[in-house]
Amino acid sequence: SLATVGFGQVVFALEHFVVGTALPLLYLFRRDDSIFYFVMYADMAWETYDMLAMFYRRLTGADYTISRYNKAIDNVMVPHHIFGVGFEMMALMAGPGISK
């Protein structure tokens, strides 16, 4: 339904703001390495769950994705999530010192 899609988009935007802007700014000012690790692992978990939910939707038709996009966009979102997780894994291997 449209309400479900709208709610999914609000949650999607909120996650991008918190993990993509607010927490990195907090890390920038506090230099607390635990924030760096939390942001990396939180976003990897978010993207991995959403990607698995997309695959599950393809198999069963049941939509448990976070953003509730139409499944036609999965062809763009799956590579986006795969590369996002890959870049975050590289950042974790480099450690928080890479951003200092």
C-alpha cells in the first residue's frame, strides 16, 4: 500500500541521515573509535538485511524489505548494497585511523 511505501521511505531516509550524516559528524568531533566501528557494522547489517529481504521477496513474493520499493528497483539496489558492504569491509580492515 502507499502508506507502507511512505513509511518505508521515512525509515530509509532516517537511517541514511543517522548513519550517513549524524554519527559520522559525531565521530569527526569526538574521535571515538567505537563510533566508527558502530557506523560501519550498523550500515553493513542494514544493507545485508535489506538485500536478503529482496532475495526472499523474489522467492516468495512476501515483502519484508526496509524501504518497500517496487521489486523492479532490486536490480539497482542489490549491486548498491553489495558494493556498500564491500567498501565498509575495506574501511574496517583499514581501521578508524584511515579517517584521521
